Amino acid sequence: MVATTVAFLAPTATARLVKPFQSNLSPPPPVHAKSSSRSISSLSLHRNPSSSSKRASMSAGLQVNASSTVGATDEEVEASSTGLIGANDLLIVGPGVLGRLVAEKWREDHPECLIAGQTFSTDHHDELVKIGIKPFLKGFKAMRKFPYVIFCAPPSRSPDYPGDVREAASQWDGKGSFLFTSSSAPYDCSDNGSCNEDSPVVPLGRSPRTDVLLKAEKVVLDSGGCVVRLAGLYISFTQSEVVIFLILYNLNWSYQADRGAHVYWLHKGIVETRPDHILNLIHYEDAASLSVAILKKKLRGRIFLGCDNHPLSRQEVMDLVDRSGKFDRKFERFTGTNDPLGKKLNNSKTREEIGWEPKYPSFSEFLGVS
């Protein structure tokens, strides 16, 4: 079977975002960016012509399509899961935007590897197959475990998030790495103070949101895996990138939309939170490259932090958006006065140990605003 992967594209720091292509496809999100004459940057198609013979037995157990496990008996699923697993094969639990970028970056170093993706539904299985990820539904059990496992699924769709993480840990063979992408929310700071990898976390019982993350993290650490706590994620796509993806690969708008706090605030116009709350950011592509760098280290029981080391207030974020001139909607104002403040994250320790630096050092550089 010939595996095809598509390199995800992200704009350079000076790229000008443009209005989404209007077609008969599902409509894009309501916040658009202004038009630009920037040419198409690149579209990489990585084909592995030797994979049909070299990887046939290794991938046999996970050559599934969008409906391969639907309606199958336990015996049928087990019988289809007897293939060997290669030394660099990767399981992505939750292959959404971040997971797909992880897959792309992992395959750059391991072009012959098998990359599998575990999902909650079959909604995007056809898309995953097109980009070289072999999808299967949650609950499917391969008889062979994976040397590398990354858990990227958010807690929002799970009634038992720690249990889902435990299930993912059970699919790790303990030889490579198991990584859980968590959030920086558990750090116990709400006065715009400084935090790093070793800062205290919110005590269990104070917040349901942080409780579920901390319990999931404990499952990972107890299994010997590692945790990377990520700051606020964002990404944007240009018109040419979106059009190429949608037309050539029939991908869904939902995975190509601009994402980030600034997009939500632009859509709202007036937001009832305080403007001086400090937040922290990291581009999706940088979160993926950091995750891959951690996976490669084969570390055990460690907690890392992912951020760009340039904390900004909410007001500063929206001032940069306005100054960039790249969006066709204007943000009005923040109106809150009494809600909690934020925190200033610094991940210098992570950068030094992992040997990683972000492609986008700050939100302002991403927008091309000095």
C-alpha cells in the first residue's frame, strides 16, 4: 500500500492572511483575514513507493478504513490486529490539528514508519487515510503495542478522561516514549505572576477543569510517560493553502480554520473579561515540533512546558491583531474588572534540556508586527 502524507502549511511571520475561498463546501468561520498577493508557498507530497513490500506485514494489523471496526466482532478485530509493529511506529490518540502536525513532523525523520490514529468517531477517517494516518476507533485493541504513543485528544468529548489516557498507556510497549499533551491551566497562579516547569499546581478539589487534567497527568507519570503542558494554541492558514488542501484532498473546513483566543475575541467583539489578564501562547506547529522533540528523547516521568516565552495581556494581543491589518473585523473592547488574572510562563528549562526553539518566537512576529 502506498502511503501518502501532506505537509501541513503555516504562514511565515510576514504572511498576510486572506479571506477563505468561497465555494459550495461547508462555510468557513466568520472571522476572515484580508486578501493578499502572496504566492503559494509549497505543498509537499511524500510518497513511500517501497512501503507496499517493506511494511506490508508491519502495517497489516492497522490497515483500516473509515468503517473497518464498525460492526466488527471482537474476533474479527483481533484477527486484523496481528501485524508487526516497527521500531519507530507511532500511535496518535486524537489526530486533530495538533496530532496531524505531529504526524507530519514524525514522518520527516521516519518516512517508512506506520502512523496510526485513534478517534472517537469515523467522521474524519477518510481525511486521515489521505494524509497517511491509519485510523481506528476508540476501543479497538491491537495485539501489538506501539513504541511511541502521543495523546492529543481534549477532555471535552470524554466522560472518563483519565480512563482514556490509561487505555492509551496500555497500548505503549514501554520502549520509546509516551507523551500526554496537557494544558498550562494547572499551574496555581492567578495574579499575573511568573511560572515555570516546577511551579506549584492547583490542589485537587479546587477546580473540576484542573482536576481532570491532573488526574490524567498522574496516569501518564505513573506509567512512565511524560507530560507537556501547552500554553494557548493558535494557527492561521492562507487562502492558497486552504484551497489546495480542500480541493486536492477533500479535507474539512473545520481543520483549516484560524484558531486561537484572538479569533474568538474578534468574533465576539465585546468580551466580558478583564483586559489586563496575562496569557501565554504557542503556535500549533511549534507545539508539534516540541512534542516530537520530547518523544525522541525517550525520557520517563517528566513534565515539560510549551510556550513562546512572550506572555501578553489580552489587550496587547488584540492591539497586535489590530496593528497587523490582516483581519477584516475589528475588536471593540474588554469590559471585565473582577475576574482572575493570569500567569507569565517561562519554559527555558524545557528548551535547554530538549534542545528546542520555536519557529514563531512570539505572536507579534507571527503577525509580522514589530
